[in-house]
Amino acid sequence: MASFVGLVLAAGHGKRMKSTLPKVLHQVAGIPMIDHVVGVLVRSGASRTVVVVGYGGEVVEEHLAGRADVVWQKEQLGTGHAVLSAGPAFHGYDGNIVVMPGDVPLVTPETIEELVDNHANSENGATILTMHVEDPTGYGRIVRDSQGNVAAIIEHRDATEEIRAVREVNTGVFCFDKKKLFDALPCLSSQNEQGEYYLTDVIKVMISQGLSVGAVALQDASDGLGINSRVQLSEAELIMRNRKRGEMMECGVTMIDPSTTFIDANVEIGPDTIIMPFTVIAGNSKIGGSCNIGPYVYICDSEVGNECNIGPFSYLRPGTSLSDHVKVGDFVEIKKSSVGEGSKIPHLSYIGDTVMGSHVNIGAGTITCNYDGTTKNTTIIEDGAFVGANSNLVAPVKVGRDAYIATGSTVTSDVPQGALAIGRARQENKEGWVARSRAAQSSKEEK
Ligand code: UD1
Ligand code: CA
């Protein structure tokens, strides 16, 4: 495949989002839009990726730290001006450049590869990724001459009724010859409805310079959705979620009800895992094979081994790691803890900052008291320990191998290996107490 560099335009405010957050940081399937776009360039083989930032640029730059080079467009004077601002970053480079808007997160690496190959096999100054849509509102229209060659891109706002009827639109993704692009950019004018320097006008300029312009059309227009509003954000969310669910099922995951199963874009799940309805698996979670998960389970930034049972109603918070054959039952919350092979936390527990060995049994209602108001402390529960129901393990504390904790204990000091710890008041029975107290009550009422 032909080599290329990538340029992402992400300096705009995204006013139509009505948000203080820069548009490209809004998430689709749990990942900021900009990460989808940069990821697609990287996966399709870009030798370098540069991102133009401006509005909220500090936050975007910090977010990208180390994953892409950043250039600044101090004033947002249009997409053409944004590309021009990136000129110095490509000084001395001569070759193909793929330009992508930061708000088109659903394009696939295969599409970029096709676009670049198509461009590289032509003499074109530019090759446009286009798509055919039912409702072209807001997109730049692809205007073709009588031979069917691309003649221009006309922005919606600047288009006549006749041009607005065109259903072939610009996705905003282009492959350019870098030198020809930067030769054309100085010829842009801002004589348009928005008073901006449009990148799309480069097409007309190139054609007037005698260059040819090509187009590659998306097979599936939903891949080219541009996100300008919260409604479009939700449309992209649905498309990306469906795509992810499809991929997971292709990999051998069963979803009883895909429509209530939410899997973030970066999640990995092994084959023969069954996911029950109303389950969310978020962030960078990694789930093994042959697990049963759900219903009503939320897992975020956690790792789960093979053949685990999780749910119903369990919550795995970031930093949780379960080995194989672990059971996490109903109303159990686990945070930043590791759980060894075959251990069981079946009901109503909170386990936080804990290192738990294998084949541990945690009785119903057990809580690790990890926070003393200032610091988070660690609980260690070694292999084979048996923690009786409704116990409190006050961290820092260690329960030794094969130790037993009597039901209802509050454990404040370490339990040696193999010992039984009883940390509760001894029961006292007061014989005949009920009759005596009732008698006392009725004599009081008589008076
Ligand atoms: C743009 C295209 C339109 C195309 C559509 C596809 C232009 C003029 N129009 O329209 O033909 O159909 O995308 O989704 O290019 N940006 C900057 N600096 C600026 C202005 C914008 O970096 O000065 C960035 C934005 O952050 C955004 C991208 O460029 O990520 C596109 O800008 P946007 O305002 O969303 O353009 P559209 O109106 O959607
Ligand atoms: Ca847009």
C-alpha cells in the first residue's frame, strides 16, 4: 500500500453541540471522537499523524499527549485555513496526505486504505471520499460536470436549490498530493456565506490549475456520518455500538439482547461468553472466554478471566482483576482489587483495594473497610480463607491462608494462617426477660 501522512482538523468549537467541551472530545462508544479518527489513521498505516487544535486546544493537546503531533490554529478561519496552519509541520515532506475532520469518527481503516490506493494510482491532485445520503442537509455537495467528473464541492449554505438537491456529498475526508494541496491553498478566498477559507474550495482551484480530481464513494454512508450536534452524536453512538456488538458476536460472544448490551469500542471479550440483558462493559475492559455476565452488570476498566460468573447486579470498578473461575454475585461492588482463581463473592459485598488469593469464600454482606477518611488501605486475604457472613475487614489488615472469620466479626488485626478469628461481642441470653418487661409495662399503664 502507498505511504501517506495523516492530518486531522480539530480546531473548531463545535458550537452546535452547545458544550464547553471541545467537540472532538465528546465520546462515541466510550472513546473521544478524536481517538477514533487518530486510531483509524494509525491503523490504516499513516507514517505520521498531525492534529490541528484551536478551541480548547490545551485540553485536546493534553488528551493526545504523545499519540499525535499537535499544531495550533489560533483563529478558526475555516477548514482550508486549518490545513494551511499545519504547513510547517510537513515542511520538506512530499507525498500523499490524508486530511480528516475530527468529527467523522466512523470511517474505517479499510476505507482509508482504498482511498489512498485509489489516489496513488492516479495523477489526481485530490481524491475525495464521498457518500450518497438520503438527507444531504449540512454537507458539501459534490458537483459533477457533464462527463461525470468532479467539478467542485459547494457547501450547503452557499448552494442553490438545484445544487442542494444533489445527494452525493463530501465526507470531509480527502487524499491529496501534499505539494499540489499547498500550492492551491493560497488561492482560497473567504467570499462565502460564512466568510471562511473552505478546504472544499481547493477542488475548484485545482481544476482551474488543470489538475484532475477523483472521488471514491463509501459503500455504506453511515460510515461517513459527520457529528455537528448531539442528535448526530447519538446516531454515531448507535452505529458504533451496533458495529461493536456485531464484531463481538462474530468472535463467538452470545448476547441475549444486543439492544440492551453496551460494549465500549476498546473492550475485548473471549468466545463462548454469554452476556445477559442490561449489561455495560466499558473502558479498556478485557473479558475471558466462557463467562456468564449479567443481567444488570456494569464493568469498567477491569479484567476478567475465563469461566467467571458475574451478576446479576454486580459492579466492577476500575482496576479490578478477576482470575479464572471466579464468582461475583448479586449486589457486589469491587474496586481496584485482584481476586484469585476460584474465589467466590456471592452476595451483597464491597471489596476495595484488596488482594485476594484463590479459593477464598466471602460470606454475604462482607465489607472491606478500606478508607479511614484520609487514606485508602489494603486488605489481604490469602488462599483458602473463609470469611463468615456480614464481616467487616478493617484495612490495613491481613487474613492468613486457610483462616476462618466468624460470622459478624469486625476484624481489626491480622489473622494468622489457619486461625479462627472471632471479633464480636459474646451472646448473652436473659431468661424470662420478655415476660418481666411486659409486666412492668402494663403496671405502668395502670397507674
Ligand atoms: C465540513 C465540510 C463539508 C463536509 C462536512 C462533512 C468544509 C468547508 N465543509 O462541513 O463539505 O460535507 O464537513 O462532515 O470543509 N475545523 C478547524 N478549523 C476551522 C474550522 C473547522 O479545525 O477553522 C475543523 C472542525 O473542528 C471539524 C472539521 O474541521 O472537526 C470540520 O468543520 P465543521 O465546522 O464541522 O464543518 P462542516 O460544516 O461539518
Ligand atoms: Ca462537521
